[in-house]
Amino acid sequence: MSSPVDRSHWLTIFALTLLFVSYNIANAGINHLDIEDNEFAEFEDFDVEDVVGGVASDQKNTVHDHEEPSTPEQDQEAAIADEDEATVETEDNEFEHVDEDEYEGYEKDSTSKPDLKLNEGPKITFAQLPAHLRSNWESYYLELMILAGLVLYFFNFFLGRSKNQRIAETWYSAFKGPLLDKFALVGDDGKLENSQPGLMKESENVYLLWCSGRTGCEAVLFELRLLKRQDLVAMVMNLFRPQQDQVHVKVFMNDSDMDTFVMCLATKKTANRFVREMADISVYCPEKKSAVDKFGLPANFVLMSEIGEASSTLLDVRVCSLINNIPEVIESIHFSDQYSGPKQTEDTAPSKMPEVKKMLIFNFNLPLKNGKSIVEAVEIIRPAIMLTFHCIDRVKRFRLSKEFKAKAEKNRQKVEEAFLKSTHAARAEAAAARREEKRRLEKEKILQDDDPEKQRKWEEKENKRLAKKRMPKMKAIKV
């Protein structure tokens, strides 16, 4: 009977044996899987053979290294032998029977000499593209000039707009107090949604101020027409054709507060423009007279008046003295009960008399040149603005005499008759054109009809009408 020590010894040996057998089995399985998974396993033999061949060649080289070196005579004999072995026997040329004259471009030696150009690939050519960027700034002088012009234009825009706004605000602040004393409403244009009454900006160089609530007139409109300082092109044109900032005052009179007359006092340049453009002046008072002898005004002022009594009364001493004190401010003074704006062209001639209004129109220059500041220019124009209220009161109280009143009414009647005569001729031409169009349509309708009897009757009727039209007109005389 074995002892417990011997039994444990045998158990240990048995466990080691099982572990060794299981390891071998597992290793064999892994090798088998590697061989099955490797698709290129059949080529591994060639690699082994190459390795074996390489070892063999290395061993051969080591053997030759131990051999004695050969003499020059032996090397020469070995080279001759290699050349003999490398000699290749050439067969007969299969193109010897070809006639050279039979094929164009055929050369005898072309078969023996390989064409190297056939093995060459296609020749690649690169287009000569210009460089998209240049380091020389002189090439972009046009773009730089355009950019500089845009920068200058926008800089002038903001600078000119701000200056016009300062001029308008300074003018409004200077005259707000006097206007509140003269009118009940200042800065109200009659709209209900006008929550901020005051100076209204119509554009970058035009500002409006409506005033109402005064006896003798319906309303007064102040227009500040400043230079287009925000427009660089307009400022450049102003160097060649100088213009000035102006204040236009339009007084809308009541029908009962102004008599029937038309008169205008203006500079020569403005008077010529008014005669060409304004409808009431060109019709009622186109003649220009000098205002030097009768009124003592500067030589550059001319007077256009329909009724001499009206101009003599309204151009009193106060008005003439003011004009003599600030002649550079006064541009025109225009009183009219037939004001209808600029003349209409012949193409847009109205079919009825234009609507007229009784108005007083003042054009004043705002002298901002010669180094004057905005405040100084506003103070210079202050007497001219106050002149408008004096003229409103004078026109309200003025009445023409019976003689000149009848003359004014006769002038207006003549103008109305001339207008009706011109419009009657135009209406007659339009009626004749409509009749001719009606006859043409009737003729086309008759010609489209297949009834020859209707066509004959219509032709007889038309011939009678034309014969009657060609007959001379005779007047019947009563005995």
C-alpha cells in the first residue's frame, strides 16, 4: 500500500502531463487556423526557397572567397567565352522580299532599328496663364481712383447734409419766436397725425415750415431751398454756375382780401425766366420796365406790372428802402390774383381754364458767401422775412379804382375768350377726327357686306355729302 506522499507525487505528474498535452493540442489548432486563413500560403514556399537559395549563394561566395584570385589571362579567356555563349543567332529577315518602291515611306533599316518614339508617352503642354495677382500697385490705378472717388463722395454727402441741417435749425430757432407772435399755429401742415410740429425735412436740401392762424391770409409756407451740398456733382457744377441758398415764402391770400392785379419786381435774370415760364406774368404783364427812375431801386431790378396804380401803391418808401439796404437778399417779389404756376406746354394743353389762386410769393437769398457765418446770414435776412408781414397787410387794405378795376376785368375777359377760342378750335379738330373715324368704320362695315345694292346706296350718299361740302357757302340777305 502506497503512502500519501507517493500518491500526491503521481497526481502532480499526471496534472503536468495533461497540461503539456492540452498546450500542444491548442498550439497545433492555432497553426492550422493560420494556414487556412492565409490566402497566400502557397507563395510562402517560394520565399523559403529564395531564402535557402540566398544562403546557398552566400555559402558559394564564401567558397569563392577562399579560392585563389585569377590572373589577367584567365579573365580575358573567361570574357571571350561569355561572349560566345551570349551570341544569338539571327534568323533571316522576313521583310527582305518587300520592294522598297512599292510602299511609301518604307525604309530597309526600320525593322532592325526600333522606333524609340513609340515607347514615349504623349507630350503634355502647359498653357501660359497670366498671374492673377500682381505685386505692382500701378496696375490698379483705375480701381484706386474709383475707390478714392467713392470715399470722397460719401464724405462730402455726410458733411454737406450736416451743414444743411445746421443752417435749417439755426434759421428756425432765429424766427420761431416772431412767427409764434404773428401766427396761431407754427409748423402745422393741417394733418392730424403731425405729432411733432415744426420744421419738416422734405429732402436733404429742402425744408418746409407751415404757418396759419392770421387775419388776411389762409396760410404761409416757408421753404428753405439750400444748395445740394450732399451731392458732390452738384457742388462741382456750382463752381461753373454759381447759385445761392434761398428762402421762398408763399402766402395764400383769401379771395376777399386781395384785388385783381398782377405785378412782379425781380432781378433781370429772374425776370427773364419768369416771362418764359410763369403763366400769369407771360399773359398779363410780359413787358419789363426799369425801376430805377420811378422807385430809385438798383439798376439790376426790373418791374413787370399789369396795373400801374398797384405797383405805385404797394412799392412804398419802406419797401424801396429795404431793397436798397439789402439788394443782394431780394431776388423777387411777386403779387398775383391769377397765379397758376408754370406755363403748360402745347402737348399738355388743358381743355378748361386752369385753376388760379391769389398769392404773394417772395424769393430771398441767404448770403452765406464771402466768409459769413450762418448766424450772420440769418440776421441779414431777418428784415426781408419781416417785410412779408408788411406786404400782407398792405395788399389786404389796397383796392383799385373803378377805372383800373374795369381795365383789369377787361384783361381777364380777353384772356378767357382767347383761351375758349383756342380750345374751341382744338375741340372742333377732335370732333372732325371722331367723325372721320366713324365714317371709316361704316365704310369697312359696308364693304364687308356682300349686298351690292347697299354698297351702291352708301357710295351715292357719300358722293352727295362731298359735293355739298365742296359748294361755296352763301349768305341770305334780307331785302
